[in-house]
Amino acid sequence: RTLLRTLLFSFTPKAEAMAAAEAEGKGLSAWIGEAGRGQMSPEQEMDSRVAPLMRDVQMLRGLFFDSLRKGSMEATLIREKNSYVEHDYNTRNLDCAKASYNMEGIDWLTANVKQIIALSDEYAKCHSQEVLSQIIAVVDKVSLDEVKIVARVLSELLSQVNIAERHHRYRRWAMYKRKEIAILKFSDGENHQAQDCFKMLLDRGFTPTKIRESLCKQNLELVFTAHPTQSIRRSVLKKFKQLDSGLEQQDNQAEMLTPLMRERLFMKFQQTLLAIWRTNNMRKIKPTPEDE
């Protein structure tokens, strides 16, 4: 159950509304500035914390499904006409909100696979026992090959969430360093770095002597493993870095990107996402100790 909750990210109407506002020409920094004025309500705080992250996850997922759909269409043309016809890769008018849930046209995704993913989306929103029972019922009747496809797709979606979340942590750290009001108005105040933590402890009545004594009682143990802990292939890690760089470029140049520049950026995202999908996660040849 925890796996099903984690693998698929649910998107709220508020995040979609913010994405629509950006489409109208309002940059991310302007939206954050508006959200940070005055004292934040819990709802506003959650939106400011999570909405940019959800936007990135939605965009990556929409571009991923769109690239799989276009690749499936090209494969169909090759089989039926015995000739290659390049499909239109225009992403300028792509609605990532709709594309992130649209699995139509991806021929190799069977009805059972699509149903499991769709039900998992629904379960991520409501955590209904009825929906979970429906997922279990479908999983019980699928074939082993279908199970592998579901696991692979959900694994890719989880990787995209991890990449977006890692970038979002850097984004929030940069917001803090710039002293943007949206970050400073959060309910936890300015407790984002070590000196802020010390200030909070002093404000709550802890003396410097008590803080020092507590720190001196802490134990630090270093653990050295005799085997590599990074199981992801270096080629895949490089592609993850390319996605992160694209997200950073989108943030830094959001208000300067022309429609053509934005389309080219989306095409780079799709190329990288498709390359990750087509890369075998497991090495066929066992690495030597020197390779490790």
C-alpha cells in the first residue's frame, strides 16, 4: 500500500490553476511574490511549498507519456506501411496536465496496465479502501509480463518525482538565500540553517551552556561499506543530471523563454526521458572490483 501511495504523485486543481496562470505569462517568481505577501494561511503555505514541485512532476510525466505515445505511433506506421514516417514532435501546444494522465495511443500498454496506473492515480488522491481493493483485483489477474511493465512504468514515474523533488529542495534553498518573503513567511519562520536553529533554541529559553552540553553529548559514527551503494548506472545518472539542468534552466529563464525556446527545452526533456526509458537499468556484465 505504501508503495502504491509513493509511486504515483497526485495533482490538485490548485497546482493546475497555478500552471494555467504561468501559461498566461506570470512567471514563477511573480507568483511566489504574490503568495508571500502578508501572513500565509496553511493552504497558501502548502501551495507555496508544494505547487512548484507538483508542476515539475506533472510536466515531466506529461512529456514522458507523450514521447511514449509518439514512439508507439511511429512503430505502428513502420509495421503497417513498411516505411518510416517521422511523427510531428511539436510540444508547443502540449497540455502537460492532460498528457500526464493520457495513456491512449501507447499500444504496448495493455488495458490491465492502464487500469492499474489509472486506479493508482485515483488512490493517491482519496486513499479509498474500495479503490485499493480494485487495484488488488486487477493485479491478481494480470500476467507476469504485464506486472513487469507496470513495475517499470511506476519506477520511471518515481524517478521523475525524485528528480523534481531534489531540484525543488535546491529551489527552496536558493529562495531562502535570496531572502524571498515567501520562504520567510512560512510557519516555521527562518529555521532553515544551523544558526537559525540556535536562535530558535535561545528564544525558547535554552541557555548557551545547555545547548553546548547537549551538542557535546552527541555521538557521530562513520560506517564504511565494503560494496558500492550506488546501484544506478552512471549513464542513467548522467541523464538524471540533464533533467535537473533543464529544470534549473526553466526556473532561471522562465520569463525570457520564447515559445520556440520553450519547445526546444521540452524536446530535450523528451529526448532524455525516452533515453532513460530505453536504457537497461541492469548491467548485463558483472562489473569488476576495479570498475566498482
